[in-house]
Amino acid sequence: MYSSLGKPTNIFWQECPVGKADRQKLLNQKGCVVWITGLSGSGKSTLACTLGRELHNRGKLSYILDGDNLRHGLNKDLGFKAEDRTENIRRVGEVAKLFADAGLICMASLISPYRKDRDFCRSISSDASFIEVFMNMPLELCEERDPKGLYKLARAGKIKGFTGIDDPYEPPLNCEIEIRPENGVCPSPCTMAEQVVTYLEEKGFLQE
């Protein structure tokens, strides 16, 4: 699936004396990847930022990998064609894996529309430390919210290949956490964050 990237030769894995378990003990938490996926406008970034603040308040170290922010730097050379989306997610998955190995709780907030790309990111992590959060908000709600005005542009034909309009979104089949609307609206940021925090607590990620 990723053979086009080429296979490096003459390289060797360098083992280091301080490992993930040592870093986790120092931080008194367990590193993991919280992968937040869903349509544009579903509340991914809102959840990630609120969750980051809640973890910080609890003395837990986390970091957010936001899809838009990463396209200003690490992934600024990529467009939105299917192959570029795949490479975008691959890079973020690899970086998220490194953050988790460092002992951090890493929130990756991206539309990540294709199931195979998200599954790849899960496959390179320890399965127990990859937590997929599906923002299961209907297109109608996301389009009504349209915080960045992107749906309006897509409907006007000014953006091509926009997820949910003229490009597909493949929902997760076995996500760890699913966040749904409440009474037809997106739950409050604190409610969503608490749902994720509760999961992290129950699975032991908030203590070494």
C-alpha cells in the first residue's frame, strides 16, 4: 500500500537505554494515540482542545496534532487527492506513534476519511494504545454549523473533492469511542471531553 515511498536500505534500528516504560514512569501516565475522526465541522478540533485543557488541569502531558495546523508545516507539500490524503495520514500516524512512545497522550484531529489509512495508523501502534474516537455527526448538522464556510464553497463548486460532498467518508467499524448528537445538536465540549477522559481513566492511561 505504501510501496511507492520506496524501501530504505543500509539502515539499522538504534536501541536507547531509556525506553517508553521509563518515560511513562517519569510522567506518571501511559502514552497513547487518541485519533479523532469525522466530517469537517463535526467538532474534532473542539474536542481535542478541550481534552488537552482537561488533561493539563489534571497534570497530564498531552499534545495535539491538528490536521489544518500540520498542513502549514509538515504536510504543506500535500494536496487533497486520494494519494495525498493517504500520505498525509501516514505521516501524522508516524508522528503520533512517536509522541505516544515518548509517553504523551497524543490527540490526532483529522477528517481522515479513508478507513484503510486509519487502520494503517492503528497497525503501527500497540492496538491497546490506539483509541479511535468517531465524531458521528450527520452531514446536515456539520453543514449547518460550517464553522469555516467550507461546505458553502463546496456546494458552490469552488472546492473539489470535499469530504461528504463529492468525496466519501468511510466511518469506523470498530472505534473505541463514538460521540453522537444529543437532541439534534453536538454535545458540549466538556461533555465530549469527559467521555474520553472517562475512557482513559478506565483503561489506566492516566496513571503509570
